[in-house]
Amino acid sequence: MGQGRNNRPFGRRTLEQIEREGRGRAQSRLSFLRSGLFYRLYRFFPFWMIRLIPFIQQDMLDLLRREREEEEEAEAEAAPVETVAPPVVGSRRDWIYTEYRCIWGDPLECDQPRQSIEADGETKVCLRCGFPAILRPKAEIIGHRGRYRVTEFLGTRGMGRLYKGAQVVNNAPVVIKEYLLPKRYFNIQEAQNYKDNFENVAGAVLADGRAQDFRVLSFGDAIGDRHEERCYVVTEGLASLYPTLRVYVQQKGAMDQFELLHFLNQVLQSLESLHGQKYRLPSSKIQGGLPHGNLSLDTLLILPQEQQFFEFPQFLIYLSDLWLWEYRFFPPTMTVKRPALSQDLRDLGHISFTLLTGTWSLEEENSLNPKLPQNWPDVDPKIQQFIWRLLEVDTPFPSAEVARQSLPQLSRSLQFIESAEIQEEEDIKRKRRWWWLLWLLLLLGLGSGLGWWLLRRSNGMATAQNPRVCCVQDVAAVPQGRFQYTAVGNGIWNYVLKQPNLVALGRRLETELGQRIPKLELVYEPVQSLEEAISTVRGDRADFAIASAINEPDLEAKRIAYDGLVIFVPFSYEFRRNSLPRTLNGQLSLDRVRQLYTGEVTNWQELGGPDLPVKLYVPENPELIRIFEEQVLQDPGAIAAFRQGLPKPTNPDALVTTPSESTISVLPIFELLRTILADFEEREIGGIGFGAIAQVFGQCSVYPLAISTENKTAVQPLIQNNTQPLNPGTDLCNDKGSYFPHVELFQTGEYPLAYPLTVVYARDNSRPPIGQKFAELLQTEEMQNLLAKTGLIPLNLRP
């Protein structure tokens, strides 16, 4: 096999790489031109058609590539067959396992361990060098959270091998990464110590118990094999199989500067989460400020075709293989220095330069020096300056948070005009395809009328059409001084403003607002009800209010985020005999919810559920109760029956007070969640309640039900990493981090209980425009990302 490898013609690899890079640059130019063209056109089409555009784009690329692929297939058929190693996802480690005389120089990348298994299914080592062989198909691994079966060997990434597998109990897909402790490097005691240490650090969760998905892959199970020289991490779903950034760019070519900015924003957001929060390790140790420590083209995974709006590039970036556990498998003779947080920013700078220049050689000596201006492609000077700051060539960024806030903003339309010369160069190649594009535009034009009508029928959740402003400092003419505003005291804004640890450990949104808008002094005075808040604004006792959407002719309401009601029932994996999520198939219609809260249904058996009495709960939040009446009950008779069951207020001006004799219990939201679960597990009572998704998401006491209206399909407000809706089989406690709010459903109003959060101010030009300007401040990308951390749904950004 080694001889076959050496028979390649001299210079063939270099020529192949030149050809690949040439094709990559051409494809990058075409991608840039297509993006510029459709950016101008997309706003004229309805949202449901915009979602089809990425797939149509891919079809167009397939047409353009067809001739080239046919040529490559013909060359492949004519070429002699030679044995190659399995696909390598990571970079070379031929300087690590030198004690094993591998014919490929690296036992992890070598094909001999696979061939050894094929030759002898019982062998555990390579028959040539003695390095641990790959796991055979159908091999089973016993973990702390279940048993897993290996189905297929996929290749290598970083310091380990990847396998596709499944949970034995339910055949759910998993990805298994195998780390090795070869006997020529680790004695028995050292190997055992490494396994213990590995289990104590592999995987980390937020110390305060919240579940936030910032695209950092976490583990479902970490296993130190007590009988083999191996350790494993098991990740549920298939997110760990997304292609690495190296594989992606080798196929697609260099990124343009807009794609790079989208890439940087995502990675910096993930690093901001890692660097700025405290994490609890499996050993129960609390650690603040986790460095990734291992950023490279091989540890960044990319999911193409996942976008919210067309002006953004079509990919998501996930971080994998953190230094904290990846480098614990270096031989004990090697000294490994713990990375600092600043190392992540420097590594990100090198990666960014590589993505722009298209020089992703595995050999470091072949890479260009980013410090030399002559090595840079033609990009906006602001991007070059930004990357130099990451690399510490210029003034370094003090943190990932500051770096993300400083990301340059570019105009696609300006760049599109400046690229006219490139467009002329490519015009000859695209001329034959214009008929296809014209047909596409005609199709979109014919459907735009119907699509616009359908869009108008939604709940008015269409995305704001104004261009998105980057940062707080970009908002002009903000009045300075002291201003007073209000909101409902038990409402959602009061929660996200005052609750600690939402934006970061030990920090409140209120503090962040004061630091980011220092010249604006805002005094917050909560009130008891929405009516009182509106009256306060009208009477000029407050400059503005923050509340759910209103429709008052003398008041303006500017949207700043979305929230939504979720209807929930108890979730319990310990007591599944009468599980409400399973027997209800995870859903309820609004009609059924009305029947429950008006007293028409008093036992779940009447709705096809278990024989359990119904217990009704509502949150101690008058704003949410009012939204519930408007969006769920709707009918005046149903609202009157609902209010009849509420505790009778002792204060005639209050909507709800302490419980008295009633059929509905009113509790603070977190006490409500605990009580519903206790009712089910301890008293065999089937409770139902509702709350804001910003407060309910991330816990596992209750299961949020999918909601249906009339004859429409039920809509689940939470979505899993595999893009499938949450279902009753999901373990909400163990699977935290693998599901999150389905942002698009809230932004478009497809989820029937979604509603906007707005800044409400008077239509009075004699008053300072602080309400309008505060809304503009909260609509900036900087503040939208901050609001997303609190659990609110941003206007048009993915949290």
C-alpha cells in the first residue's frame, strides 16, 4: 500500500491543489454576485418564498457544476484504483505517536487498523504496528447514561476517532468520539488517572443551571473504559457530524467578506459565552472563563443552508473539541501549556485570514504571514484592521464581547456596484443560464400576490423592514438626561430587567443598559397593570412604557422583541404511567385549553388522557393573564367564566391577589412550575398552567405543549438541534442544550400564542423623543443579541 502511494506523478498534488483553489475562487465570485442580486430582490417577495431561495440557489449551482462533475467522474473511472486512508477530519499528529511504526506516519489516520478488523474481527490492535484498532461494527459501549452500539466508523477529528452509533434502548442516533491511551505511552496507573480526570472535565454546563445554546457542542455521556485503553464521549443527535470548516472551504473556496463577518459574529458570540460565564464541570467544580484553547479549521463545524433571512450567509458555526478535554490525551512525556482566553482571539484571527486568502494548507510553513500587507486580498480596510486587532498586530481586543461589538458593518449594495467589473468577467459563463433565472423570477412574481396576502393574515409578526443598525453608538440624536419609564411590575420586562444571571453570571440587564448607554439616565418605576402603565404615559408621568402590543390611536408602539405564551403540563420521567405529554401526544388545541380553563373539563380522561383530576394554574403576572384572555379565551363568555374561577381580589383595582376559595391557583412562575410537578408525582393530580417562554424555557419540571387552532397542525414552540420539533420522548432534563425556542415561528406569528414586546410612547411632538430613540437603541444588533440572552426572541437575529 505504501508503494502505491509513492507511484503518484511528481507534482500531482500541487497541480490538484491549484486547480481546486482556482475553482474555489470562481465559485466564491459567483456566490458574491448571486447574493448581491437577490439581496435587492428578496424584499419584494413573501417570507414563505424567501425560505425556498437557498434550495433554488443550490439547484442553480448544480446546473453550473454539472459539466465539471461529469468530467471529474470520467477521470475517476479512467484512473487506477488505489487504497486510501479513511477521510481525515483533523490535522496531522505524526509528531505524537512516533513509538508506533505506522506506514502512514500517523496511526490515527492510517487505514491499517480498519483492515486489521476486517482480517480478524476479534483483534484489538493493528496487525502491523500494534496501535489500538478501530471499534468493530455492533460493538457496544456501556456508559453512565445508557448503552450505545457502534454502527459505522467515519474517520478522525482532532485527537480521536468518530463513529456513528445508536442508543441500544431506543435506537436514537448518537455520535461517538473515541480517545486513545496507547500502552506504549501510558502505563496502567497513568491510564486510569487520565480516565478519571477525563470524566471529571468532559462536558460543562452553566453553573446557575440555565440552558443556553451558543453553538458549543456538549456531551451527553463521557466514559472512561475500565477494561480498554480508550475513552469515549457520546453526543446525542448528529450535530457532531457536521463538516469541519476545512472540508467546507476546500469544497466551496475562500469566503467573501460578508460571509466572513457572519462567521466572526457567530464564533465571537460563542466565545463570549465561554469566556464570560461560570461553568460547572462533572466533578462539581465551578470554573469561570473557559477558553476554547483549540480553535482551528478542524474544530469549527459548519451547518450550511440554515438561515433566518436571505441577507445573511447560509450557515451556522459550531465549536467542538475544547482544549479542556481534547489535550488530556497527549502522552504524559509532553508538556502542554494551558491556553489563555486571548489565545482564542489570536487563533480566530489566523483562521479569518486563512478563510479570506484561501490558504488552508495543513503544513504551517506553507501559510502566508498575515502581518505583511502584500499577503492580503482586496478586502475592506475595516476588516483588515479588525483581524489585525485579533492577531494583536494592532491594539488587541480586551475580550470577545468587545470584539463582537466592534465588528465592521459593510453595505452589500455598495459592494455590488463596485463589483461590476467582476460581473462582466463572469457574464459569458452565466449567459446560457439566464433563461433559468428569468423563469425563476416569473414564478416568484406570480406567487407574490398570494404569498403577500397569506403573510398579511398572520398575527402581524413580520420582521421589521428598517435596515438593522449595528451598535448603540450608531443611533443618532438620542436625548441626554434623566427620563422615567414604566412597565407592569410582575410582567416579562420586569423579569428580564431585574433577574440576575440572565445576560451573564451575576449581571442584570438593567446594569448592562446603564453601562452601554451611560449618557442616558433611565429611572424605572413599575406599576400594577397595563392600564395603569398606559395612563401613566398619557398623563406624562412617564416618558414611555414597555408592554405587549397595544392598539391606541394616540400612542405609538415600536417592537423591540418577541415573547409568547406556552401552555404546559407536568413532565416526569420517573412516573411515566400516566404521563400527560405522552397520552396527549404532546399537543392541545386552543378549544381544549378554553374548555379546561372555563371548567367544562375537570378530568383528563375526557380529553383522551389518563384518569387524573385537572388542576388549573395561572402565573402571578397580570400582563400574561390579560394576553391569555385575548389570545386563548377570546370569547367574552369564556373570559367571564375564567375570571369567576380566579381568586377574588381584596383590592378592587387589582386583577389577582392572594388565593382564596377558587378553582384556579395563582402562583409566582417558578413556584408554579415546582407545584405542578409535585402535584403529579406526589398527589396524582394533572395540573396545567401557562407562562412566558422566556421564563419557562430551559427547565424540566413541565412540558410545553404544541398548540393547534381550528383545523391547522399543532405548532410546537421548541425545536431540537436536529431541526425537529420537541416531542414527548425527549428527556427535557438530560437533553438540556439540545432544544431551544423555534425563533422563526415567533418572528412570523406561525406560533399562535406569540406576541411582540414594544416600547409605548405618546404621539406628541412637544415631548422629548426618548421613547422612539430607546426603541431604536433596543433594535440595534448589539442590543438584540443582549435581549436574546435574557430569553426574549430577537426581531430578526438568531440567538
